[in-house]
Amino acid sequence: MNFLRKIKKNKSITSLRRYIVYVISVFFLFTVKHLPWKLVVCLGRSLGKFAFHIVKYTRKRTLDNLTKVFGQEKTDREIFQIAKNVYKNIGITALEFPKMSSMTDKEFFSTVDYEKKQIDFLWSLLDKKKGVIFASAHMGNWEMLAGFGARLGFKMSVLYKPSTNPYLNKIWFGLRGKNQLIDITENLQVVTKRLRANEVMCILFDENARKRGVKLNFLGRPASTYKGPAYFSLRTGCPVVCLYFIRGEDGKHKFIIERTIYPKRSKDLEKDIIKIMNEMNASLELMIKRYPDQWNWIYKRWET
């Protein structure tokens, strides 16, 4: 065991292992980019089904999470089927993400079901010159958001957490090349600066914030939640738009603007932050209950 630990900590071996992963990833992405969209969806679904049967420890966590939330209203068989569909959705998203970067605007928009009035509404929010926060979650195909906004002409920044593999970070930068990227582990003052420059900020708000967050009720249990979106909204006066891309059976994605939260300041900033955070959680809860098999139940959402 000590020998294996030494190998794992060896910098040269670690660097070689990361580079091998990078080479495999490049070959994988190159292959996916040249496949038809329908085949990508089909392969992704099969990949998800395979992972569901093979990766037992995350399958158990997924079933446990679903049972704790829906155990009183759904049968074990229904929960099992939802869990299976969750893996299919993640598998498809994993292959759709690299494919999207090689698509023309016409090809991309053909996969999204949206209305012009929705886009006009988003542009109208920018007329107030305070910026906008697009708040989404790991629901449906969450990777559609960055590409959708950029192709519509929004000047957007995407918050991301870098991989420990620097080679893989190069891939992520390439796939998200149409947007500016902000590392959430570094100074976030740039977020306020760009919002005040009337830009759009893309944030996924459903991750476990652990010690850096605030425990709020989420689907009946306390969950550590990031304060960032609410804080930035109150700091700049920009609205928070809760929006999602929900996968349909036909392979297209329905663009949903679930609600828009306008910040209201009082003498109690902490109370104002919590109010916005609770409303964002309420938006996601509504979507999860409506589309339970499209949220990422694999996460350790309720663990601290």
C-alpha cells in the first residue's frame, strides 16, 4: 500500500497519467464531433445505461437520494426507473457537450425549442444597464446555456471550477471558447465588475457549497447553498433569471424561463441574500418535481 501511495504522489507519474487522460479525451472528442446529432444522442443513452449498471456506488447514492425525497409518493420500481433515466440523461449530455462546439448556429438552434418573446425578454433586462445573472442547475442539458447565450449575441461570462488536470482545462477552454471564463477558486471581484459593465453571468447554483455555504431547506432537507448569485444580484442590482434546458423525447431541448428574481435591498443584507437563495431553490424544486429524471441525483447534495 505504501508503494502505491508513493507512485500516486510521484509528480512525474501524475503528470504522465494526466497527459494520457488528455490524449484519450482528445481522441474521444474528435470522434464525437464528427458524428450525427441523433447518433450522439443514441450513444449517450447507451453510455448512461452502461454506467448505471457498472458504477454501483454512485447508483446507490442516486437511489438513496431519490428515495429520501420521493419515497412517500413513488414506488421502488418508479424510483429505480427514474434513477436509470438520470444516468441516460447524463450520458447524453456528456456526448452532446463536445458535439455542440462543432455545430453551426443553424444546427445548434434546430435542437432547441424556444420562443422569440423569451429572447426579447432577456434582452430587455439588459436595457436597464445592470447586467443579468443566468442561474441554472445540473438539469436536462445544462451545457446548452453557455452556447445558447453566446450564439444569440449575449456578452457572457461563465463561472467554472478548474480541473486538477491542466491538460483537460485546455479542452474545456476550447469547448467554451465563445464565452469568458471565471475561475470560482480565485478572486470573484471580476464578477461584480462585469455585471456593472452590463454583461451576463452564467452560474450553476445547485452544487454542495459545504462549509462555504448556508444551510437552507432543499427538497425537505438542509443543504449547503452558495450565497454568490444572491450577493452579486444585491450588490449590483441585477436580476437573477432561473432558466433551464429540458430534454424532450424527440431529442430537442425545451428552453424554460421559470422565474425572474428582482433584488430588493433592506437594512438586513443577510436576510435579503437568504430570501433570494430560497426563491432560487424553490425554482429548482419545482423543476425537479416536474422532471425528476433530469436532475443530477448523483451529487452529494445534502452532505457537508
